[in-house]
Amino acid sequence: MKIRDVKINWLGPFVGIAVVAGTVVAATAYFDFERQADAAQAFAVTLERLFHDQQLSMALEQIEQGEVTAAAQRLDLMLCGDVVRADLELASADALTRAAVEDTFRRIALIRPKTGAGGSTGSAQEPGDRQNEAERILTLALGAAAHAAQAK
């Protein structure tokens, strides 16, 4: 009987130690996975920023070579891509961020030259889908600001 009592008395602490050890191993693996995911996300953001910088460098190179129209078109495409991306991210933004982005869209709409055939950028090309979408977004932002001003 004594051996059986010893086995039963040790069973509880042994199971407890096993549960704690398993929890520690699982938590360590989870936190390591989270750290790796955060590092990968930061790397992706860095690569995207570097690609954006490379595009800016190419536009500057075109300006230096006297290809101002092509550089203006490249910069406008970059701007339009950024506007479309910001508009997509706006769906999950809080009210303060949404107000700031919409105000910035309004200011961009006021100063951005219109694109299209014979537009002020001098481009003889038709605007692309990104440019059309960005133009729509900026026009809506400008219209919303005008509507809000009329309501006051």
C-alpha cells in the first residue's frame, strides 16, 4: 500500500510540473513567432520605402537629363498610388486619422495639376487607372470640404 500511496502523492506535483513546463514551451514558441512576424512586417515596410525612394531618384535623374515631362508623369503616378493606398487604409482608421487624411486630400486636390491629354503636366498620354482613381478620391475630398463649408 505504501508504494501506491507514494505514486498517487507524486502524481499531482508531476502533472503540475508537466503542465507548467508545457505552458512555458508553448508561450516561448508563440512569442518567438510573434517577434519573427513583427520583424518581417518591419522589413516589408523598409523595402517599400526603399522602392519609393528609388522611384524618386529615377524622377530626379530624369529631371537632370532634361526629361521634365516624364519625371512629372512618374511623380504624379507615385502620388496617385500613395493617395489610392491611403484611401484604402482609411477604412480602418479612427476619426482623428480620417479627418487628417481627408484634410490632406483636400489640400492635395487644390494644388495637384490635372492630368490627361494636354493637361498641365504636358503629358500626351491618357491617365491610367491609378490616376483616375486618385482624381476621383481627391475630387470627392474637395467636394466634401465644400459641402461642409456650405453647411456652416
